[in-house]
Amino acid sequence: MTAAAKPLKPLLIGMVHLPPLPGSAAWTAGNLEPVIAHALADARMLVDAGFAALMVENFGDAPFAAEQVGPETVAAMAVVVREVRRTTGAAVGVNCLRNDARSALGIAAATGAEFIRVNVHTGLAATDQGMITGRANETLRVRAGLCPQVRILADVHVKHAVPVNQPDIALAAEETAYRGRADGLIVSGATTGRAVDRDALARVKKAVPDKPLLVGSGATADSIRELLSVADGAIVGSSLKPGGDISAAIDAKLVKAFIHAATR
């Protein structure tokens, strides 16, 4: 078992992007073992380098279901999350793309995961999966019954989407934090791997100063120190892979360079 590194401040969450899972359009593996091996290799590298936590996400399942993943996805993710937690000893989060908070909570309850990510927690967003409606009330009630200790990290103006009900990101942040009762907020760039708008990040922090704020995309070794002058941490994936290729394995040199830049 890999010993979990001492958690760092700021909060750095390393992404474990899963290859296609059973039931997805791109599933070809035939069994889950290659998926588990891929996830564990990335997870070990991230934890050994000093990442405080990991986020497991079914990124390879694109195109995604808008709101509810299939039972085969839940089963596969539960197996992988369990293995990642058991092997690394790190805190682990779950994101069921595109926006299945209920399934993410179920996986967390079954595996002991510590947090989930919800892309659209409140409000209405136009996405490449169509219109997605936040279900904060349902999510909070399900959490209370299944796993009240699990934290909810919610996106504000999530990537790959256009906000419909509240275009002002500061007001959207207030609604997500205080009406939606999210435990922490995430601000990303327009799409996966794209840099966050610094002004938008600052506006969210000013609007909601009492909740953790994470950069959700585009953080690099070159930009992380400036981003951390505003945000409390970052979720990092693309910049840890050669050429930003999400399907590639994490590169040890890139991971070490990022941790060095973030914590120097």
C-alpha cells in the first residue's frame, strides 16, 4: 500500500480520469482490470508527489448522460474508487458526469469517499447534453440519509456550459453557497484544460469568502502561485499529462514540477 503523503496547504486535488467504463459508447476493454490499473497508476503517482486528495471521474464515458448514469457506471466507479482509497490511503472524491450527484453520493456511501463534485448544483445550465437543472434540495436530502459526512464541492458557471438563470458569477456563487448549501465552490475555464478567468475567480472569492474556493481547470506550474493568491486550492489534471492529453497517463516530471511550483 502506498502511504498517503502529509496533506499540503493549499488544497491540491489530483484528477484520476477513468478510461471508458462498461456501458459507455467507447467501452472496449472487455473487463475492468485495465481501468483499475490505469487509475491506480495515476493515483499512486499523485499521492506520492504530495497531492492532498484525489478526484475520480468517468471522463472517458463521453458523450455523457445528462443527469443519471446507468447502474453499470455506478458499479464500475464504486469498484475503482474502493481500490484507489484502499491502495493510496488518500482522501477521494467522486464526480459522476455529467451531473449525477445522487449516484456520486451512493458511491461515496459504499466506498467511504470523502467528497463529491456536482457540476450543476443550483440553477439552470445549457450544456452539450442539453439543459441541466440543479437539484440541490434532492442532493442534500439524499446526503442526509446516506452519508452526511460527505462534502459537496459545487461548480459555479461550470465549464462546457452556459448559465441560463444567473449570468452574474458572483450572484451565482452566493446562491450555490448559501441557498444551495454547497461546502465548497469550484470555478473553471470555459472547457476542460482552459485557464480560469482571474477576474471571475476574484469575484467569487469576494462574494463567498467563508467557503473554500478551488480552481477547476487550467492550473499549471506557471500559473498556480498567482491563482493561489485568490483561491484556496486547485483540481489538477490536464497540465499533468504530456501535451494536456486527457487520455494519456500522468507524467511524473510534470507532477513534481507542479507540486514544487504550488508549494515553494
